Amino acid sequence: MPRFEPFRALRYAHAPLDLVWAPPYDVLSDADRAELAARHPDNIVHVDVPLESDGSGRYESAARTLRSWVANDVLVRDERPSFTLYRMTFVDPTGRRRSTVGVIGALEVVDEGAGGVLPHERTTPKAKTDRLDLTRATRCNLSPVWGLSLTTGLTDLLQQPGEALGSVEIDGVLHEVERVDESARVAAIAAAVAANDVVIADGHHRYAISRTFRDEEREAGHRGDAELVLTYVGELVEEQLSVEAIHRLYTGIDATSLAGALEPFFEIAPAGPIEPGITAEMARRGALVLVRPDRTGLFLTPRSGAFGGVRDLDGARLEHALASTVHEVTYQHGVDLVADIVASGRATAGVLIRPVTVAEIRRTADEGLLMPPKSTFFTPKLRTGPVLRPLDDASHSVN
């Protein structure tokens, strides 16, 4: 089972948190990054999504900025190792008000297939050098991997408040962070997370590059902090998760041909205009929706017996149905965005799928299975900036 440890965190000392925290780097467009950078000179994107500056490269610029923030007490180091409770309060897509809580600490970096820390879906090919080069330069974990613990009762252990450090409300989501450094409670949290497997929900690539960085550190004789990686861990239970769908966009095949390829596996019926409310009708019918360039759709209801032996996942059904059809697929969250992309011609068709259930995520973990790529979209997204984890071997200190 994986180690899960407290650490001496770097945190913003005095800056207004709503101006310096940011969404995860991998959901930011160039325009998003520019807007966040303009909000405040100490916004975390100046380090997490760096630009070239003063003739130096992006990563050298990020490292220099981080060193400056530490030297000038923009960021200060906790005196003692701690965990950070991270709470989010929001209204989910069904209109229900929700509150979730998880804990940020340092999770053991284990080899692929070694057990203890498990992937939950196949990953798509993706350049990993950006996060690796940024870690090498800054020697700091900047944004957490998101893990799901199989330990029953972890949520109850996290409900008691810690030392309040700040809160921000952004886009209708209240984010609150609290420090826990009391020794008995730290030990109880560490033991609870280490008692069972942790399933990676988001940040598979960040976890993968942490293995590479760890191996480099071992070769250099700098064992220690690189053996673990910054991770948010929540319990894998229904009330602690809000899961949305990541839809499919197709090129290399037009909408009519795609419908023809899917027809042997799905009953097809008109769905009318593509609007956000269509997801409720999808749930009622048990159907997917094919999106056409004129912004109208077709309901795709799985035919009885067409998917014997196929996982109970819309993504798996589509992979099975299109296994012998030439096409290219990419992934997009948001009904309106899918319709816009297809209407613009950037994709020839789309398919809206239903969210994966928490029960299916749990079964995937229990049986050691993998879902198709981009099966789950966990919301709300954690902010980057509340907690930074220095990787400060004595010979390479961020301080």
C-alpha cells in the first residue's frame, strides 16, 4: 500500500487568494493564461505556465520567479510538516448543492504495475516533457495529482475542521483550505490513506513524469523528496464525487457515414436541436446522441445483445462499434462546445455520452481494470496555488 506523508508546504503569505490561485494548467487556453497573469504579478501561472523572459527559457524563468517569491516572502514555508484539507462547495449539474472534502499530502511514487497507486483509464499519447522540464527547473510540485482512496471512512476522518488558511469563491464554487499539523490527527490520516489502494482520477501524466524525475534523482544520489508527489486524495464514494462526461469528436468520417457505422449496434431516432438539456433526455432514454453539423442530433440507443462482453460504458460501446471503421477521435467536455466545434467544421461529427457512474469507477478499481481514454471528467477542478511542495534535497533547495 502507498505511503502518504505530510510535508512542509509553501503557501502564499499575504496575496489576495482570488487573484493568485488559478485553474489547472491543462484546462487553460492562451487567453486564459494571459488574463490570469494580468490579475496579479504573483499569480501562480507565472510559474506553472511560464513564458520566456529576459532572454531565458520558459523553465528557467519559472524557477527564477519561484526563487524570487520565496526570497521576498510572497511564499512562506510551513514550520512543521502538515496535511491540507481542501473543501469544495458547489451546485452539481443536477441542481443539488454539494460539499466535498479531500486531503493534500505527498503520495508515494510507485512503478507502473507495482500496485498501491492505480490508473483508472488508458491514457492517450501526450508529450510529457513540459511538466518534467518544469519540475526539473523549479524542483517543486506545483499542482496536485487527484487520487481516490478505497479506504472506507476517510471522509469522516476529514470532516473536523483544521486551521483555516483561506477561501475563495470562483465561478460558483467555494474553495476552502485548512492546515492539519497536530501529530495524532496527521498520523491517523496518513494511516487511513496508506491502508488501501489509491486510484488516480486526474493527473495520470503528472504521476508518470514523477516516476521519471524520481529515477533521475536516484541516479544523481538525491533520494528523498522525489520518492513522493503532491496529491489530493478523496474517498471513492458517491457523495464525494461529481463526475461529468467527456464527449467524442470525430474526423475522417462524415456524420452520415458515422451513423451508418453505428446503426448495427444502436437504434437511431431523431433528437432535434442540440441543447444542454438534452443530457436529461439521454439519461431517461439510456441513449447517446450523434451530433451533426446542422446542430441537430440522433439518439443512439444500444441494441439488445449488441454489446455482449463489453464494459457498461458508453466510451467502450463506441470503441467496440467503430473498431473496424476508419476514423479519428478526440475528446471534449461540454455539450455546447461539442455542437460549436462540429458546426464550425473543426470536427465532422460528435457523439455525446453519459457520465460514468461512481459504482462503475469503484468496480474498475476493485477488478484492476482500465476504462477507455477520457472516460471521466471530475468536477469541480482543484485550484493551483493553495499548496506547493518543494523537492528540496539538501543540495538543491528551493530556498
